[in-house]
Amino acid sequence: MQNGTPNNVIGQRQSILTTLALGLSSFLILFDVTAVVVAMPAVAKDIGLGVGGIAWLIDAYSLAFTSALLASGALADRFGRRRCMLAGNMVFLVASVACGMASSESILLTARVVQGLGAAFMATGGIALVAVSFPNVAQRTRAFGIMGTISGVAMALGPTVGGFLASWFGWRWIFFANVPFCLALALAAPRLVAETNNQEGRRLDPIGIALLTISLGLAIDALLRRDSLLAIRAVSLAGSAVAAFLFIWQQSRSSHPVFDPRVFATPAMAGAAVLLTALQFGYWAVLVYLPLFLNTRLHMSMETAGSTLLAATLPMLMVPLIGGRLATRWGWRRLFKIAFGLVTIGDVSLVTAALSHDPAMCLSVAVAGMAIIGVGAALANPQLSGVTLAFTPSTQAGIASAMTMIVRQAGFAISIAALGVTLDTTNAATEFAQPFALAALVALLGMIVGSTLLPAKSSKARI
């Protein structure tokens, strides 16, 4: 005992504080994305962004995040997980200030790229530190559960808080609001988390990083380059495909790949990859365009739009607890069939809202559609990580987790660009029917894949 306090109580308090400190990194990464989408109409007006610029506001961050994931794990192993997480945190802090002070599209997008780089190191370092800080399985499971709750809060409340900040103080304060959280993480982590490293961990793969970045960058640029000739866009897409092929070929020949394509060689894992991508189209990318739709069609302020988006985001905080039980009871095939069916219905509802001429009808159908896609996405999102781990041998669990994150982020970046291609202008509400329809089609594909490629019973996972 110390000062009358049992050691196990002190240990439990230390465990909670450590988890909360590491959870700050997850909170910042997700809050930044969900809060920014609400302020995009104001950013577009102030900075002068077109449809392509609006998409790049999110994709610049996501592309940098995805590419840096390939480097962050290796560097964290070599130089220390805590050191890399704190370095990423400081980069994220400086970039957030730069975003808030940006006066032009080029400065803002550059700052968003730097933000994404910092976020990747925060994410990788935070997850690795949880794993090594809690060697006890029960403690580690509890820690990841708390971090999942923190992430859910960031996703659920990000649009509302972002809308409030943008309405009352201006959109720049969405970025400035990151500063106190970054400072809190910088002060807390050295006191609560021990440094760890692994000198014999994964090696840095600059060729793989370059090929993945080129492939995603060319694809996004081709989709969003509206003012270019069709031939130029076709060449960019062809270059993207070549870079993607070379990346897969290079990784398949590597003795220590960061992205091993053989992990997704089975029907179940291939289905999981499709579902991961379909969810980005059907839910996450739709969230990016919803504030623009609400502002254009219903003339909602940023504060009101942020509150309205709770219909789509609150399920992410409440439904996942039910999803785990349903996966056990129903099996993955039935769960994902229902989940993506709901996402499809929700996206179709948004198409109906976009085509509606009655404002009251539009609002009611849109809110119903947001709630439906929110429930469907909340059922599927957490369980997709479970699928990839369950159908991967235990010796490949680490790389499967990393690949799942890469597929999620790459799919998010591509889906935002793809939906942006179908949106000719943000000044007409009916134009939003096209991206919502595309989201519904891809979600429908996810429902079909979930019904065919995944096993009926979750117990058939490989050990």
C-alpha cells in the first residue's frame, strides 16, 4: 500500500490514465475528419474551392495518411513507438495551426497533407503502445474497448462540435481546437507510457511507399481533374493502374511485405476487402457530401447541419455493442447482408430527398436516410476488423490489421473522389442525387458480396 491506497487501485488508475492518454491520438484523428466535413461549405466560400477542391480537402489528408502508414510502423519499431507518436503529434499540431491560418487553396491542401502524415504516426504509435503497455490479455482488451469508445465519441460528436465551432467562431477554429488536445497528449504520454522499440522489426520500404502514393494520387487526380482532356485523365488512370500492379508485384516478392496480397487470396478475405471499400462509398464518403447537400437544399447553417448529422453518426457510438452479439447469433453472412442492405436503403432515401421539391419532405426523408445508413454502417464497421483477423492465421495477424487500415483509408480517398466526379455543381440540390445513387450501388454490391463470399457461420474462421 502507498498512503493507504491499495497497489491494485493505483495500478488500475494508471491503466485508465494510460489508455485515455493514448486514446487522445485516436480522438484527434477521427475528430479532425468528421468536424471538417461540416465546415466545408464555409471553407469553399472563403478559400474559393470548387467541387474538386472540396474533395481534395479530405483526400489530401487521407492520401498522406494512407501512404505514411507504410512507413510509420517500421520507423516506430526502429526509433521507438512513443517517440514516433509524439513526433507525429507535434507535426499534427503545427499542421493544424497552418490549416487554421491558410489563406489559399494551395496552402490549405499542403497543410492537410502534413496533417495526414502526422496522423499516421500518431495512429500507428498509439496502437502499438497499447499492445505493449498492457501485456495482460484482459487489460489489453479493456484498453482497446475504451479506445473504441473514444473513437465513437469523436465520430458521433465531431460534426456537432465542428458545426458549433464553425458557426460561432469561424471554420478556422475547427483546426485551432486541435491544439489543446495535442498539447495534452505531449504532456501526458511521457509521464504515463514507457518507450518501446524493436530494432529487428519491419524494414522501411521506400519503393512500396512511392508506388502506393503514385497509384492513389494519380487515380484521385484523374477523377477530380474536370478541366482536363479525356485523354489526359485516361493516361493518369492507366498510370495509376500500372503503379498499383507494380506495388502488388513488389510486395508479393518481398520477404517482409507491408501489404501482402496473399492475405486477401481466399474468397472470404477478398469479400472482406470489397466490404471495407463498399462501406467507404456507402457511408463515410456520403458523410463528406451531406453538409453541402443540407446547406444547398435546406439552407442549413453549419451548426444546424452538424446537429442534423447526429442522425448518421450517433449510431456509431450506440450500435456496435449490439453488432458483436448479432455476429455471434446470425453469422457474418447474414449480419453483413442486413448491414449493407440498410446502407443501400439509406442511400436510396438520400437520392429521394435530393429529388424532392418539398422542403419538409426532403428534411424528413434525409434524416431517415442518414439514420438508416448510420445503423447499417455501425453494424458492419467494427465487425469488418474481426473478419479480417478471424480468417487470417495468427502469424499474420499484425500484417492483416495493417492491411485492413490501408484498405479502409485508400477506399475512403478513392470513394470521395469517385462521388465527386458525379457531382457537377454544389449549387443545385438535385445534383446530389448522382453521388448518393453511386453510393447506393456500391453498397448494394457490398450486400451481394457479403451474401456470397463470406461463410454463413462466423465459427468457420481459420485458427
